[in-house]
Amino acid sequence: MLTIGGQRMHLGQRAARSSDVAFLEEICDILFEIGQYRFPLENAFIEAEPDAARRAVYTGLLMLHDELQFQNEQRGAVEAQLRHREARTRALIDLAKVAIWDCSIEGVRAALAKTSLKSNGRPFEAGAVSDVTRRLRVQGINREGLRMLGAATVGEVEARLGELAMSDDGMLFGALWRGLNAGQRVVEVEGVLTTLSGASIRVLVGLSLPHDEVDEDVAILTFADITAHHARVEAEQEARRRAEELARVNVEVERLFYAVAHDLRSPLRAVETLAEWIMEDIAVGDVEDVKSHVVTLKGRVGRLDRMLNDLLSYARVGRTQHAKERVEVGALLEEIEGGLLPIPEGFELVWSTMPTLYVERTLLLQVLLNLIGNALKHHDAPRGRIEITCTAEPGRHVFRVTDDGPGIPIHYRDRIFGLFSTLKRRDEVEGSGMGLAFVQKVVQRVGGRVVAEGPEGRGITFRVDWPK
């Protein structure tokens, strides 16, 4: 806009005239009516004679006209190029298999400041969520976004933003806007979205605040449907778990075959030998020896029966699903002491205050019974003390069963968890040698571990890490 002598003129928009030259000449005539004029040149004002000034003004205005015309042409070309790029961008966005939202979040931050968000990002009051979502303006959604949400129009999405925000009890909403409140310009979360049609899909949601010098209240939201990907990942994890389980079962089967082939052969051979001796004693009429051999034979058969029963119990571990329940560990130990396990005179079970846990009760009971029974069975003194403790560590409960018996040499501590493993002769200790193998299998089934620890010498501690 050019102001001369109080008259306002726009050089880029002029009335219809016969030519540009005539238009410029008229401007010069208006200038001369003023009588004199000044124009800046290198920060100084130059007084010009009318004729010289007329020529200078005419030349300057003509150059200005040419420059404006050139700039208009350039601007037109740039605008055409921008329109072309915008059309291409919109086409790409519409073809994208990701839901893309263009949103205005003016006023959202103020509402967020008043919204009660818990530390985990979950908004519990739907009213507070609604106060935030009603300030959100959805300016555009691509075709994939409408399809994914089960909506026909952008207006439908905007009208039902509150429903979308409360998906998965507001977990997605809470995580996104908590990041926004924390000043993050890019937030990415994964969760479950309930669409407007009621379907539940797993999505990866991104919130981005572009660096926009003109409008700082712009946000881009993207939703990628990862339901199929998530299901595929879970299937792969399940396949790996089953493969690991199969490998573990194969190892167990091999151990069982070995046990049957070797450890059960010895008592069977003893039974066969005793039967031969009995036949020989009967032939010579030695009744006393027959009676003695029959008693020994019954003992061997009883031991063999226990070994077979323990072997069956070992093989059944893991075949039955045991639900978790609240277990008062102190009450469980009282049951063991009160009759589930015979406690010889002179021995005592000791424990302090025990916690209440959420675990598989039957499995924990079997583990404690076997560990305490093992300590009693292998004790070498007429009196003894067995202490049980339970402490909490990150991700696990730690049980320790400690006795004051003969102890276990360090170099034998890995072998004691094998099938039919004993440190003494079968005749010296009652049992099949399956107790600790059973304990290890049960503990491993629940995802824990069991080890023998403590210095060499008297006493041993069995530590059981039971996952929470």
C-alpha cells in the first residue's frame, strides 16, 4: 500500500487502464500535484527538480512494478508447488495403513492440570476425562483411522472421544496425556483400544507435538493396529515355551528310564537272591534261616514298592494344575508339626512370625514336607533342631530349611537332587532317595529354584526361591 499526499494506492491492484505505462504516468502526475516530494536513498533525503524527479519516480515505479509482477509469478509457482505437495501428502496419508489424526489441543493443557491422574497414568473419574476430551478438536482423520475406529465421519469420532479415552479403563489416555503434561513432545504407548463398534484391538499409539512456529497447539496422533502382530508374538512365545517344555520332558523321561534300568535293578536282584536262599534253606530244613530271609525279603519288597510309588509321584508332578490361594505359612507349618509329619521325640521345628502368601498351597506343602522329612531322616543325633524361615526379596519369596545334622560335603551337593540319590547305604537309611529330586521338580515347575548352601561341616540349609 502506497500513501501519497493522503491518497492511498495499492500498486498490485489497480483499476482497469489502457496500459501499465498510463497507470504509472498517472501516479507521476499525482506526485507533481504535491509540488515536491522526498524519497529515501542511503538514509538521506534528496530534493529533486520536477523533471528529474518525474523521471526518477517513473523509473523507480516501473522497476517496482516489474519486481512485484515477478514476485507474484514466483509466489504463484510456489503456491502451485505447495498445493501439489499437499495433494501428494494427503494421498499418502489416506493410503497409509496407520490411523492418523490431526488435532488441535488448545485448552487441553489447562484441563490436564486440573485432572487427577494417578502415578500410573490411570484417570479414574470419567468426568475428568470428559473435561479434557471435549476440548480436543479433531481436524482430520485418514480413511484407515475411520475404518479402524468403526466411524463414518470425523464428527462422529469427535463426539465420542470420551468413550475412546476410557478404553482399557483409561490406561492409554492416562499414559499419553501424562507424557504431554510432563512436557514430552513425543509419547509412544501400547495398549488396548475399544473401537466405536465395540471391538477390542491392540494398538501402538503415538502422540507427537510438531515444532510449529505458527500454532503450538497442534498434535498428531497415530494408531497402528498390532493385534495380529501381538497374537503372532504370543504364539511364537508359546511355541518356544512348549519346545522348552518338550526338551525338559525328554530329559526327565531319559532320567526315568535310567532310574528304572539301574536303580530298580538292585532291589529286584536282592529279592531274587533272597528267594534262592529261601529255597535252599527249605531244602535242608533250616527253618530259622527261612524266617530270617523272609523278613529281609519283605523289607526289600517294601522298599521296592516305595521306590515305585515315589517314582510315580515324581512323574505326575506338573500334570495337575494348582491354583494360587492365600496361604498362611505359619498355619501350614503347624499342620506339618501337628500330625502330617511324625516328629521324633527330641526334635523340634522352629519358626518365627511367618507371612501370608499368594501361592500354590499344595505344592508348597509338598516341598516343606519333603525338606523337613529329609532333615529328620538323615539326622545322626538323638536330638535335633530344624529352623524354617521365609523372607521377601524382589520378585520372590525365599524359604530356608536349616538343620543341625551331619551336613553334606560341598562336592556332593549337586548330586543329591538326582533320582534315587542317597549318601548312605540303602540299609542304613529309610527311603527311596527321591525326596530332593521331587522337591527340585516341583520348585522348577513354579519357576523357582532350590539349592543346598552353607559352609562344609555340620548342618545344611536348603534354600528355595519361590516366585511371587
